[in-house]
Amino acid sequence: MKREEILLVYDRECPACNAYCQVVNIRESVGDLRIVDAREDSKVMEEITSQGLDIDQGMVLKMGGQLYYGADAIHALALIGSRSGILNRMNYWMFKSKTVSSVLYPILRFCRNLLLKILGKTKINNLNIEGNDKF
């Protein structure tokens, strides 16, 4: 029986996002986690764009044919995450609550956007919004 492939789509050029995505693990019983760089063309990025989700404002988790965006993605990751290692346990305790996730995620996104602005990174702008290329 083939295990479910779970996709985590994020901006690999963001040092904070990259560090998070490299340490997050899911329980083996849930499926196989595959990390996808949102800056590369892919089927899942086409799907994200067709749903009107701005990848510059939130990571996406695709699981069971459903897209989880932003705070919902980080909350879902916490619930399916492994509890091995201190960072995975911290992730679980911080984001296991949907309410706490919805409060913390915008703060983390603000810090991420500030970091990318300081680093001079450009936005992915998957929705092709005119004038929306810089943080």
C-alpha cells in the first residue's frame, strides 16, 4: 500500500522558513512529507495560484487532496507532526491550538516579511499582482 504524499510548499529563499521546514517532521503513520520550493514551477503551485492563495503571505500544506494555508497549515503540521526532538515538541505545543496558531502566525509572517525586506529578496508574486514584487 502506497503511503500518502503530503506536500509542504514554502519560499526556500526565506532563511527562517527554510530552517523551519528542514526540522519539521511528521509521524510516519501519517505519510511522507515532501518539501516544495514555491519559487519553482510545479503542479501544486498551479493549484495554489488557481485557488487565489498568495504564497508570499503563507505556506501551504497539501494533505488528503486539501490545501491548508497560513495559520491552518502550521496548525495541521503541528497535529500530524512527530514529537521527536525538542523543535518538533515545541512546534506541537505552540501550534496545536487553532486559536493560538491564528494569533501567532500573523506575527511570524510579519517578522518573515521584515527579514526578507532587509535581505532584499523579491516576492514570488504567484498571483501576478502588478507592483507586488518587493517586501
